Amino acid sequence: MSIDEVPSEARLPTMHGEFNIRVFHESETGFDHVALSLGDMTGPDPVLMRVHSECLTGDAFGSLRCDCGPQLDAALKAISQKGWGVVLYLRQEGRGIGLHAKIQAYHLQDQGADTLDANLMLGLPADARNYRIASTMLDALGVKDVCLLSNNPDKAKQLEKYGINVVERMPLVVGVASGNRDYLQTKVDRMGHDIDFSGD
């Protein structure tokens, strides 16, 4: 998987501190993916990292149907508190099915389908994401060993398949609300996510 050889890069002040933003253009898909990094990531400890798939409704509009916005915010906060780490923001809306199909899936969920069945009813995979680009981005950043902020064990397996050493996986359980409880429960029951609702 190829990316543009000349990166687009700049500093990006945020509410969680001053990050560095680097854009990676993926030639095969035409998508631009982002690495938001903070501090020196060359130390002996694994790099605190979140691989976050784009979610317009959750990240930008504050939708309560999912936990995506709170997860992104919590990841940036955790990296800021640690002093170094990276968020890879991948253009894989709707677990890779795109915004149009995602909203169609929302409509089916409004009729009673769960988040997994809604995709299947549209003739789409439950999860169409591919993490090869994440591996390419981490290689470009010189990152090999990571502590992954994720509730999804399969994400760790996918990253390891592409050569990333996931030393540890830390759950990121935030944004649990009445409007997304069924959505999150489906992730636990049918997709193997680790989400502890005991503190809810």
C-alpha cells in the first residue's frame, strides 16, 4: 500500500495540547488519513496509540448513537496526560462502508435491526475496515511497539498481522448512554468487544 512520499505536516494546537498533524494520502483509495502525534515516540516504552475510524456523526455532530466522539476525545486526553503518543484517524466511515450506507443502516436500526444485521441486510460486511494503511503510517512515523487504546481485540490482531507489535491493549470505555447501550451491547455480544458496563 503506497502513500505520498512528501508528507503534509504542521503543528496543531488542540484543547488537549499542541499535537503534530501529518496527512498521508493513500493512492489506492484516494483517501487522506491523519496521524496526530505528541512528543517523542522513540523511547523504549510502547507508544500509546488509538486507531480511530472516521465517524462524522459522532466525531463532528456529537451523535449519541455511538461512542466514537467520546473515544476520540478520551484518546487525545490520555496521550496528552502521558506526554507522548499518536492517534491514527482513518477515513473508514461506518466501519468501512461509507457515510451513505451508514445512514441507510441507521434507518434499518430505527426499524429494529442491530448494528451488525443492518449492514448485512444492505448486502455489506459487518466490518469492512482494513488496517494495512495504519501499518504503513506507523512505519513512516518509526513506531513499532504500541499500547493500543481500543475495546476491540480484533483490531489488535489485524495490526499484528501487518507487523505492528501490540504490546498491550487498554480498553477505552467512555460515552456509554441510554441511546447507544444496545449498539454497544451488540459489539460485546456479536463482535467480541471488551466493554464493562459495571461502572455505568
